[in-house]
Amino acid sequence: MEITKNKVTTIFFILICAAMLVSLLILIINAHIKALVKGRILSPDHIPITDADCILVLGARVWADGRPSYMLEDRLVRAIELYNMGICNRLLMSGDHGKKDYDEVNVMKKYAVDRGIPSSCVFMDHAGFSTYESLYRARDVFKVKKAIIVTQEYHLYRALYIAQKLGLEAYGVAADRREYYGQSSRELREILARVKDFFAAIIKPKPTYLGDPIPIDGDGDLTND
């Protein structure tokens, strides 16, 4: 009986140590990612970049009635502001359009075009199923070398880290314009997502789809469906 108790105690101790090591690794990876790219997050009031290939807007939820969620709308508003400031004349809307009944990118493009941006200046990446895939496809499909990424600040760290590891010169502008429901749980998930993409950036798996090149300096209407 005593031997069994000792074994249980040993196993419990090992599990506790393993959990502590995993937690420490998660904290180290998150701190590393944030420290590495923090200097590339620019204030929307002072953007010294005028030679970017595109403003890359990362997708988020859209509602069934065709409206962007608040988080996505704020990203679009920020990107349109940058366009109107003359920061860059190409927008790349990257999001999930993997199903006929769910389409982030057409909602994103329509929002921009309805507010005066020429359709030919707005590109859609229909297969931006994740942050990693959006950045990979921006580089390989749209031939982007230098980008300004627009998303909320908590998400920018991971996006900028992936971009750097894929060889893109990228800067970020945060789109935080209000409080978002469920943000605390979203930020907790982001901690794990950073760990996932830390290893993805090492392995560099190919995205779900690639396809023929559509250079960002061309006509955005080529991406219409």
C-alpha cells in the first residue's frame, strides 16, 4: 500500500513540474513575440511609411445580414483612414470565404468601395483562413514585400511576428476604437495562438491554397468572384 502511495505522489509531482514548465514556456514565447515586434506598431497619428505595397486588413466575423462585426468594422474604418491619408493606395482584404454561405472578404471590399475607394484598388484574398495563411498568401500570391497590417493591438503582435519570420517587412496600426464584448477570453486564446504560430513560423507549412500570382500593384477587380 505504501509503495502505491509513493508512486501516486511521484506521478503527481512530475505532472505538476510538467505543467509549470509548459506554463513557463508559454509565457516566454509570448514575451519574446511581443518584445520582438513592439517597435513596429505605429501610431495612427504618425505613420512615416509611404512606400508600402498594401494595407493588409485581417478578417473577422461578419453577421448573416452582411454587416461586419464591430471588430471588423473598426479594422475597415482604420484602413480607409490610412488610404485617405495617402499612406498607400492598395487595400488587401484577407479573410475566410471557404463556404458559399460565409464570406468575409466581399463584405470587407463592399464596405470600402461604398465609402469611395475605387474597386480596382481593393484586393480580396478569399483563402485567408488564419493569420498565418493571410501573411503567407500576401507574400506568395499577392507578391507583397512591405505591408501595413491593420487589426486590433492584441492581434498585431502575432501578425507582425509571422510577417517577420516569413521575410515580409511589416508595420502595424491598431484598430482599437471601442470596447469589445468577450475581449478577455479572446486575449486568453491569443496567448495560445501565439505559441501555435511561433512553431508554425519555424516549420513554415504551406497554406490551404496558393494558386496563380495576383500582384498587388495590378487590378484588384481580378479578385472579384
